[in-house]
Amino acid sequence: MRRAREPQIRGTFSRLFGDDPAARILDALIVNQGHDLSLKDVAEAAGISTKTLWQVLPRLEETEIIKHTRQVGNAKMITLEKNPITKQLYNIATEIALRLMDKAGQAEKEAIPATVTAQLAKEPELVRV
């Protein structure tokens, strides 16, 4: 039996929902929000196989969470769709991350990716509940 790969990004959704591939994919795309990634890059960041990614993609495309942006050679590029659903997903991920930061000790706070704070600086309309 093959061991599961470790994700490069351990984000809010994979912390919340465990090793679910869709959660790992969301984390990878949220951290790289605003950029399109190849399927290989998404799979590597999420710590899943490209076969698993291909199995999950239809659900994420049907619900308009992700979109195909372009083709670069043989590489299909995807990104988060810009719509109210993904904005809410992003807000949820950010709010949970902020709450975890509030409760974390100093060592844990230092381990939180800088991308979260960078995104917060770029998104002034996010309001803490």
C-alpha cells in the first residue's frame, strides 16, 4: 500500500476536514489565489496524485469553484473562480486561520504562512466576525 504524500500546503480546509483531496486542493488554490497553476503543480502542493486530482476536478468545476484558464503546451492551467461562493470559502478559511492564530502560542504563530497575512493586507473588505 502506497503512503499518502505530504501536502506542501497544510491549510485551513485540510486541517478542518482531514485528508480529503478536495480540501487539500482548495487550500493549494486559496494560497495561490490570483495565479493559475498547472494540474501537476496543484497536485504537488496538495500532496495528491494527478489521478486523484482528475477524479475531484469535475465536482469543483460543476460547482464553479475552479475554472480552466488556459493551456500551456500540454499543461491544463486552473485557478479559483471569482464568484460569491469562492469569496465565502476564502473568508471562511481566513477567519478560521485568524482564530487559530489568536489561540496559538508564539512558535505556532511563526509557522503560519506569510501568505495568509499577505492576503489579509490585500483584502481590506474582509471583516472579522
